[in-house]
Amino acid sequence: MGRPKQFDPDAAVEQAMEVFWRKGYAGTTPQDLVDALGIGKGSLYNTFDSKHALFEQALRRYRDSQAVALIEMFEGPGTVKERLRRTLGFLAEMDLADPDRRGCMAVNAAAELAGTDKAATELVQRMFARTEDAFRALAEEGQRSGEIAPERDPAALGSLLLNTVVGLRLLARVAENPDRLRRVIDATVDSL
């Protein structure tokens, strides 16, 4: 009979997410994970099988937490455009306030691994599709309320807004001040 686990695997995935988010997949060593999780390499591999399997779990955790946060922001008070401006502003402010300037873990994974890591690519594709669909639904709500012209294609607007978020999250990693990000947000919302 094996020894019981001396750590919480769920908390370990959360901690691993932070390491991968800060250092990227290739930049994270097994020793980085062992140090951050406070467990031995044997426990790491016995529980998660591989660094890559742990990365996939961490990316799923990130995806799920971000999806919930986005939906909560969309369901807040105000008009569609007010909620959209508030959501985009929140993402920009969050990224600028991060001392490590990590940006979005999914965007980072796409930039680092797309085309070379099928599992990570598929996870990011699903996350982007969910986000795009949420933006499409928000655009449709804006059309019903009269804020967005009815002839605009809500699927195209969803794609535009996803692209805006990806760009904002990348710009925030290198921005010296928030002015450029505010201009992008204002131009995007005003164009709807």
C-alpha cells in the first residue's frame, strides 16, 4: 500500500499555474515546480505524470477561472457598451498592475506553443472560442437594445473583440503607461 499524499493536488495545480504563467512552459523546469509546490520530484511525477500533463491542468484551471470572471463582468450593471468598456479597462489595469507583467496565460501559451504542442493549442483554441462566443452574445444583446447597429455581424464583432483582448493583453506586457491601452479600448467600443 502506497503512502498517502502529503499535499493537496488541487492547490498544487494552482501554484503550478502561477509558475507556468510567469515563466512560460519552456522556461519552467521540473525543479521550479518542485520548489514552488514544496513537494519532491517523485510526488510531482506520481501525481501529475509529467511536466506537460501538469501544464495542461494549469492551463485548464486558468481557462476556467478566466471564463467565470469574464461572464461576471458582462453580467454587471450598465449598458452593453459600458460593460464592455469596463471589462476591457479592467483587463488592461490588471495587466498593468502586475509587477511581473505576465499578461494572459492563454495568449502566452498560444505565442509560445501554437503549432508545436497540439494539446496546448487545442486548449487555447477552445478558450478563445468561448471568449469569442461570449463577445458575440454581448454584441447580440447590444443589437437588441439598440446600442449596436442591427446590420453588424455579431460573429464578426465577437472576433474583433477577441482580437482586441489578445492585443491588449500583449501590449500591456510592454506598455510604459496606460494611454495606448485606453486609446485602443475607446476606439474599439466607439466603433461598435
